[in-house]
Amino acid sequence: MIVEINSVNYGSTGNIARNICNRAREKGENTVFCYSNRRSTRCNKVDGDILIGTKLSFYIHEKLTMLTGLHGCFSIFATIKLIRHLAALHPEIVHLHNLHSSFINIPLLFNYLGNKNINVVWTLHDCWAFTGKCTHFSFVNCMKWKEGCSHCPQITDYPTSFIDCSRILYKLKKNAVRKVHNLTIVTPSQWLAGLVKDSFLGDYPIKVINNGIDVQVFKPHNNLLKQKYNIEQKYIVLGVASEWSDRKGLDVLIQLSKDLDDNYQVIIIGDLPDNKIINESSIITVGHTTSKNELADFYSIADVFVNPTREDTFPTVNIEALACGVPVLTYKTGGSPEMIDDTCGSVVPYNDYNAFKAEIHRICETKPYEKLACLEKGKQYDMNDRFDEYLRLFERIKNH
């Protein structure tokens, strides 16, 4: 029995956890998926899933986090009920994903897992597990997590709070994790694995399993989007994010739309900030889409996929673009460059806008990267191969 636990059952992390469950069942393994109980997750609930807590407990946890700063210290009854489910299931492995998002009591859960000597695999999709508060810190260049967090520079960022308890939470997480002896850390990128080694999690085994994509969907599509937008004669510069911000490089794309000449068309896909209204005629904004086929349509018309992110773990948008035959351009930050080599894209120094713009000109006008090379690189990240890596890891742990 394998139990997957994540904050939600949708989005990138929810889909990873769900697909690992499905892949394991195909191989004859019993699996259960557990996640927070809220309106957005109940819509996607599947028979056999376990909801953690209630809509009320989630709301209370979120509000108490704001008032006290003690994120991950509430949802006591919700966590006790989850522990009762675990006791009835007798899992050989509990596979943790995102534990932030106000749905679980960290000390209670880790104390149980340690006392019962359960094998635990924890996939870190961000840095929250080893910081006193934040999920990422590259944008503010904070390295306090190496020794012990305090005076957090991102106190109003997610998870939002009005009081700085980063010192307390850093020690709380460190002590909670130490209760679990059979723990394996998984990261999707070498970059994040390197950070983990420098953190209080560094003494545990660390394995890198890259994120994967559905290569049956993300492949070159023949479509009429260029005709629809009347941009047949332009170089297409495409950016995709689920939610745009300056951390993701929204300001870079806006500036590019002003600096690139009329031979270029910038397209932005994803939710924009509420206070950001883009009236530039040189930008096409599409908004958020949940359709993978629609995304593949846009990737397929691009001459270059640009990812000016300033902090990212291992962005699957890069891989999706490659799998559609499109070269990728990104800053040298986080895990964003790891799927790019000199056959399929370019990496420029962090925040070097002029180098970024110059590479767009070079890629679009000289075509240095062959479509076939991009396709081959994208195919290396077939999600089913990545899920099978997890299953092999689980098997080794169970047989150890």
C-alpha cells in the first residue's frame, strides 16, 4: 500500500500525485490519494480518495496563520483523522508532496510517521520544507535557511502572515523531520537537490526525478492560430505561466514587446495580476487555459519559447515547448536551464535583459536550433518514464 499526500488534487503537483497513483495501480499496487478538503478539490474527487479536514478547518488554519504566523501548526483534528486513516491502511510507503496550504499539522503527522517507523518519500516541489516560511527565496536573495531563519523578508508573501515566526517554524520543521528515520527526499531538479544538501535535510538520501509531460499531447500541432490573430508574417515570441508576476518575468515580456520591432509578436498565456492591465498592441494576452491541446497549439506556432523566470524549481513549460519542436530561452536561475543544451536552446546570465533580447533576435532570425533536436529533447521527459522511476524507488525502499 502506497499513500500519496498533497495539498490539492489538481495543478502540477496534484496531477503528479494522481498519476503516480494511477501508474502504480496499473502495476498492481494498492494506492490511496489524500488531499485537503475544499471546494476546488471536491470537484475533482475520485472514489477512494481521502479528504483531509473540512472547508471550515482549512479556513481557520489559513486565518490563524495570518494572525500568528504559525503555519502548519493547526488542523489538529483534521490531522488526527488522517492518522486514523493511515493506521487502518497500514501503508508500506507514505509519499508526501506539498504540505503547505493550511491543511495539515506538521508536528503531529511527522511524529506519527516516525513512531510507526513508516517509510516516507517526500517530493519537494519548492523550498518550503527547509525554510522557516517561504516556498522560494532566490528573488530576494535570502540565504538564512542555511543556518536558521529569522526576520523574514517575505512575511506578507505566501503563506501570508502578519507576524514573523520564521525562527520558530524553522526549528519546528527541523525537529519534526528528525522524528522520521526512513526518509528519502526527491527533487525534480539538480538545483533543488543541491540546496537540500546544504539544508537540515542534507543528511537524508536525496534522489532527483525530473518532472515529466504528456508527450502524446505536447507535440507539433497543425493549426490556424497565426491566421486567427493575423500574425502569419511575424516571429512569435511565446511566454507561458500559470500566474504571471515579475518573479516569473512579466516585466521582461512587457519590455520586449516595446523593444522588439514590428517583425515580432509577443504572446502571453496565463493569469495576469489583478492590477496589471496590458494595453500594448504588440502583446497578445490569452489568459489562463486548462486545455493542454490549446497550449500545444500555441507552442507549435512559436519561433522561440521564452522563460524569463527569476525563481523556478523545474519548469515543465520549457519541456512542453521543446516537445512541440520549439527552442527555449531562459535566464540562468533555479532548475530552469537543466533541460536545455546547445542543441535546443539558450541560457543567458540571470537578469541580463540585453543578452536575453539579443538571443531572441539570434534564435528567430538565424534558426540555430533544429526542430528535430528540440523534439528529441522533449521526448526524454515522458511523464510515464518519470512515474516508473518513482515505482522503482518505492520497490527498492520496500525491499531494503
